[in-house]
Amino acid sequence: MNKVIPYQKLPNMINQLKLNLIVLVGGCFDILHLGHVRFLKEAKKYGTVLVALESDKTLKQHKGHLRPIHYQRERAEVLASLETVDYVLLLPNFTSNQDYFELVQQVKPQIIVVTAGDPLLKVKQKQADTVGAKVVIVPKISTPSTTQLAKLLGLE
């Protein structure tokens, strides 16, 4: 089975996978770096990792005109090659918190993993509460972020 799941196929895929413990994580993962690798490694300790991967349009809206550096399909391929990632879900352009609430309702994860300092922690906790999931907060490591790396490389 392919590790990359188009969003429109999510309902069928969740039923087919029959996963015991779904660990939902999300993000852009535009330039994969050590912080991402350690975050995903930590998430894998809890179960089957499903990465909700933001769309190119979402990145452009939130990160600026020069982003994404890598297209969603390319980012998905990189993530899918990691042993700590079981599945990558290609998100469409979500425009509201309601879109993410609906995602959580469809996936019904048992655990949602976030990084310490996540500005959307309260929203993610509410999402988790709707399906009885636990939020696990992993420490943020001191490493350059994708945005910092892009600036260093002259890409922003």
C-alpha cells in the first residue's frame, strides 16, 4: 500500500488500514531538518504516525510568496521515505479551524503530537477532546527552523 494518501480517499483508507493507535501530526515540512526528524521519531513512540501535510497554497498564504520551496508531492515523498512515518495525508487548502476539526473527526486519532510552544495548542486540544484523544507535547529542540534555513540559503 502506498504511504501517501490523497485527502479525498481518507474515509476509505482509514477503514481499510484498521489501525490500532493513530498518532496524528501535522505540518509543512518544507525543508526537512533535525527538529522535524526528532519530532517524528518521538511521535512514532506512541503508535502509527499519520502526517497531515499542508498544501502548497496554505504554505504560500501563511509563509509568504517564496514558499513552498518544495511542492507538496515532493515533501510527501521525502516524509514517506522515513521509517518513522507510516502515512502521509495530502491536505487540500484548509481555510479555517473548522476544516481541521473535520479532519480530526474523520481520522479519530488516539494521540495528537505537537511541539512545545505551538501557538495553536488550545485549538488542537479542543480538537483532541472531540474524539477523546490525548495531546502529547514534545520539547522543541534548538535547531534552525525551515524559515531560518531558507533565509540562510537566500530562498526568502
